Amino acid sequence: MTANGDIIIEVKGYVAELLCGSISISAKRTFTDRIIRERDLSLVPEWLKRRSPDYVGPEEIKNAWYGENRSISGTMNDAGRPWKSYRDVDDLCHRRGFGSGKGDIGLFEIIVRKGQDEIFRFVPLDPAIETGQALFNMGDVALVWLDPEPLPLPGEGFVAVSAGSWAMGTMLYPVGPVREFSREQLEIPVRDMTNLGIGEDHFVTGLRYRGKDLTGAIVRERDREYYQVSWYSPEKGRWLHMYESGGSS
């Protein structure tokens, strides 16, 4: 709870959760065998079958990984891996923030309030002067580039798997009692996440005010979507689809 005079920052946009963890090679093989065995071949064009006989469409992979908890639990249990949901990976990296895709900061808004009163907001497009609101362009907020997320290196006998989700949502960042909020002291920490096999090179990891990271909490989410699932092959030196094998897997 915040006092009436406290500053709280509301961010609206694509709230994202990125997960990268490790599973055993045997669990990876079991999952791959299953999705190949159960795929719908009628969805695969003949030319693609010839070029990639084991091809499984990304939606089928996502359905198996995210949506069929009982089924994937059985698959992983068969490989000796207790499993309740897709979050049950040995944690290598787990980030929450705002997904921006590739090439630029994504479409979201930052609203600064004191108590129930809005002081001003930052919007992604040029603000309309005639609205009468205190609107500023998102480009006015300084970006702080953090070190890129390192390439995951799981232990011997394991492979790295990346996944995650995004949804239209809202996060709140309490600032606390501030006599006068300085918008010049607000910063957006940004991190390149492409080493995790996810196309997020402008991932917004949160907010920072006067050099200190703010702790945010998700208060609303809707229309959840999921990232493609992929795994990293050290032998090939790149991320692969879950139906693909490479080196030890």
C-alpha cells in the first residue's frame, strides 16, 4: 500500500517473462521423440517434408510444451524428470519486464502518479498537444544498457532450453514519498536477450530512479501469448527448434 502523497509509476505494455533453464539430454530426446511421433503431418507441405523429414510446426511444439501439462508431465517423468509446468526447468535465467522485440523500445506507456493524481506520462508516439495532458515522448527517458544476458552453459549431460510468455499488462513501481518527482532522473534499464535464443534485443528489465532500481509488481495481464521453445546445441553453436537434434542430443 502507498500513502496518498507517495509516488507510484504505472507501466502499461507487453509484460514478458523469459525463462532459460536446463533439462537432461534424455528429457530433451524424450520430448523430441514425442512431438515428432504425435505431429499432424497434414499441416506440413510436401516440400518441407522432403527438406526436413522431422519437421514439427512451432504451434504444435508450443502446445506440447506450454498447454498440455498432464501430457508433458508424463513425458518428462518417463525421462526421470519430475515436472509440473514449463517453469520446472533448472533455472539458468529468469527475467520479468517488458518485451520489445527487435530493433527498438516497444510500445508501452509510463504514467507517474502522486497518490491518485496523474502528474505526467510518457507515450511511445509524439504526444498530441491538444489533449491538455502533461505528455512526453518515450524517447525523452534515458536508456541504461545492461550487459547482455550471457550464453547459458548447463552442466554435462544437460542442454539449455528457452521459453517464456508475454501478455498485455500493467506493472506498478512504488517510488515512495518524493517531494518533487524529477522526470530527468527516470531511466529505463535495457538488456539484449538474444543469447537466450529469444528475439529480444531491447528487453526492458524494469525502471530506475535516481540511480536505484525500482521493484515492480504485475497487477494485470490479459491475452497471454508464448515464445517459441528452442534449445541450444553447443556442437552447432546455435539455438535449434525442439524437433531438431544436434550433437549430443
